Amino acid sequence: MDPMTLIESYVDDVARRLPRRLRADVALELRALLTEELAGRASEAGREPDEAMTLALLRGFGAPADVAARYRPGGFSIVQPQAAPGFALLCLGGLGLQWALTLPGVFLGAASANEAAVRLGSWWLTGGLGAFWWPGFLVTIAIIAGWITQRWPSHAEWAPRRVVDPDQVSRPLLSLGLAAWLVGAGIVLSLPWVAAHGPQPLARIFAFDPAFLRWKAIWLPPLWAGHFLLYAVVMRHGRWRPLTRRVGLGFTLAISLLCGWWATGPIFTAPTTDGLPRVALAIIAVGGLLGAVVGLWREQTRLGRAALHPAMM
């Protein structure tokens, strides 16, 4: 086929995907651009343009639908393309959080598999499907925000953004956090003593399951001690380093798995006391696992950047 015929066919395929008022101008510009590019390739090759050369040019330029999208004027957008990944993460994260808060209660306390199945079906028709209000709410807010932005666009001047080192830590804030951590750990670790020697009704309320204390609770103090030591090292250095980041991911994963293990069996002997802590532990386990996955992904991203730009890491 004649090269110019191919170009005309390609230009027509692009133009018919555009609004009528733009077709003539875009076709004129695109035809001239492709003709000039083809002439340049033929000059470099030292021969007349042929069908194969023209097809290679047109296919490399892009599919007609993609080329038409470059020329099509921007319309109303609910979410800008650069904000779409964050928007999707916010939608799915809120949905997952609501399921994590409500789903464990379906299985906790179920007397049989049949009862758990019935409760699961009831949950899906209420809290399961009901959680989709969150993505709908965000889409509605995005529509309103997009309309306001289009009607009253911002004319603020661009200013350079301050570069923040994500690995640097604030020693005063971290010291305060470690102190609060010690107080909280002391309260939690004192609960078995309160259950054994405290006054009633505290002793009855916080009476621990013997198997939990013997096989499960003993793993918490060493994990907490190691995690505390890790943050003390980070505070001493004033920043996170590759090794401390990876050790921190390991502790996060270990504590999340421990919380999930705790949630699978009784913690307190009193049923009224045992239910809520196990639900809370299940939520902590899910959140910790998600945090570990995100942290691992970020660490892999850091390693990729380090391979490309060693001086930046």
C-alpha cells in the first residue's frame, strides 16, 4: 500500500475518535508530523519510504485511540490520574478496616460450624455489604471537590517543597514514646499478679486462662524487650538504617502473628472479659500484617532505588 495512503488511513482513524470541531486541525497537524517523520526515516535509510517503513512508524507512534486521547481536551475528572493510586488505597483500606472490625465477631463465640455459617451470611448482608458506603462516600466527596476545582481553579504560584528525610527520627518524641511504652508494658505485665492477688471483683474479672499463661503469654516479654531495644538503638543513631528497618519489620511480623495466635483461644476465664480482647487482638494482628506487607514493599522499593542511584541511599 502507498505510504501516503497508510498515513491518511491512520490520521482518519485518529480523527474520527475526536470531537468534530477538532478533527480538521488535528488531522492537518498529525498528517504533517507523520509525513515529516517518514521523510526523515527514509533519508536516514537512504531509500524511498515503503509500506514496511510506514507501518513501523505508525505502529510506533501509538494506537489511534491512545493518540486521540492525547489530543482530546480534558474534561471533568472525579480523581486526577496522579491521585488515583492513593484514592484506590484509601477506598480499599477503609473497606478492609471495617471488615476487620466486624468480621472476627462473627466467628468468636459461634457454637458450631453451622452457626458460624449462618452468622457469616447475616454479616455479609449487613456489615459486609454495608461497608461499601465508604468508597461511595469518597467518590461523592471527590465529585464535589472536582466540580469546585473546575469552577474555581487555583492560581497559586508553585513553590519548592521542603525535602524531608523519612528515616530521621525526633529523639524527644521517641523518648516520650518509649517512656509511655514502659508504663503500658508494666500495666499489662502486672495483670497476672492482679488476677492472682488483687481484690475482688478485679481478681475474678482478670483471671487468666492457665494454658494461655503457660504457652502463649511467655512469648510477649522477650518480643517487647527486643522491640524496645531496637527503638533505643534507633534513638541513639537518630535515624532508621537498613538493618534496623529490617529488624523492625521482623518484630512487627512476629508480634502480629503472636496477637493472631492469642485471638484463636481463650485468654481470660470469664467469658464476658474474654470476648472483646480477642476481637481487639485479631484487629491488631490484621493491621500489623498489613503494615509488615507495606513496610516490606517500601523496603524493596528502597533497594531498587539504591541499585539505580547508589549515591542517594
